[in-house]
Amino acid sequence: MAAALAEGLLVDLVPYGRRFLDLEHRWLNDEGVFWWAVGGRWFATKAGLERERLEDDHQRHTQFGLQTKDGTPIGLVGINWMPPEHRAAMLTAFIGDPAYWGGGYGTDGLLLLLQYTFDWLDARRVWLMTMSLNERVVRQMEKVGFRLEARQRRATWAANGWHDMLTYALERDEWPGRAVLIERLGLQA
Ligand SMILES: CC(C)(COP(=O)(O)OP(=O)(O)OC[C@H]1O[C@@H](n2cnc3c(N)ncnc32)[C@H](O)[C@@H]1OP(=O)(O)O)[C@@H](O)C(=O)NCCC(=O)NCCS
């Protein structure tokens, strides 16, 4: 079992390594990618994925494995892009196994990622984009306190229809801290 870099209530952030890479290949060819890639479908090969990960620009990209308390790897969270001159971090989150969706794991992971990004990396703001169809993310953004900053109308095609693309952001002075949010959301182990 990988040692935790940050300990949550339901999940830990752990180093993203071989265990995750092998599973990510499966996840990327499964249902979750439709949501992650906003209506997209991929055909990911192990070799392609490995090459992509090795070539990642670690100055701008940080990825953590998301692991349940019993050591099961379920997904990843990270920063896709954070230009140091702006200190604005674009976040990503992907629970690969749908059995773990909607159970609070993603929010627990998001709070750990926010703590790392604001308190350790000293980011000024975090942001992400999703499609309006992705109700889990919309709900998560609302409950954690992100603001809806932009709506691109009918910008993406998914599930036989056009959907808006939504940009959500949270600035550091709007982040009350992990402990406050855990209490506010009633997140429990
Ligand atoms: C996005 C993701 C990381 C969120 O993590 P999660 O563990 O599923 O989210 P949580 O359970 O913490 O929170 C989701 C909220 O949406 C609610 N929800 C779940 N399914 C829902 C649905 N079909 N419709 C509306 N709300 C829903 C949950 O009840 C929860 O709200 P609550 O705490 O008020 O009950 C995860 O669902 C995921 O990886 N999905 C696939 C990939 C993806 O969409 N990535 C993000 C792309 S922008």
C-alpha cells in the first residue's frame, strides 16, 4: 500500500505510480472518460499513456493517486496546469471506477488538493471546466463554494445533445480552509 502524502477522511493522496498507471489505462477506456473528457471517447493504449506521463512537464503538472483508506486505488486528482507567473491552478479529478462516484470520495480528495494548492503551492486561485450535463461536478462546485464564472452556451456535444461549458473558480480569500468545509459539509469517515 502506498504511503499517504496527505490524509483525508475517506481517501488519501498518494504518489501516482505504476499501480495507478496500469489502472488508468483501464479507466481511460471505460465510462468515466465520457465525463472527464466532456463527452469524449478515447482509445488509450498502455504505451501511449506511459509515454504521455513520462513526457509530462512536471513544472506545470502535478498528479496524485487517490486511494481509499483500505488502500484501493480509485482515481487521481491533480493540477493540469499552473503557470508560476499567474499562480492560477487548473484542477483535474477522475475517479475511474464508477462504483465510487457520488459517495463523497471526490469531495474529500478535492479538499486535500485545495489545501495543497492554496497552502503549500501558494496559488491565488483554482479553476476548472466541466459540461453542464455533469451534475456531480456542478453539485460539488456549489457545495465547496466555487463560483460559476463563465458559461459557454451549447459548446459541447455529448449524449446526443448540446451542453454548456461551465468555468468554476475559487480564490484563496474565498477558501475557508479544509477543517471548516469538512464541518460545513458534514463529511465523515
Ligand atoms: C467528479 C468526481 C471526481 C466527483 O467525485 P464524487 O466522489 O463522485 O463526488 P461526491 O460524491 O463527493 O459529490 C458529488 C455530489 O453530487 C451528488 N450526485 C451524485 N450523483 C448525482 C447525480 N446523478 N445527479 C446530481 N447529483 C448527483 C452527490 O450526491 C454529491 O452531493 P451531496 O454530497 O450533496 O450528496 C467523480 O464523480 C468522477 O470522477 N466522475 C467521473 C469523471 C469526471 O466527471 N471528472 C470531472 C470532470 S470536470
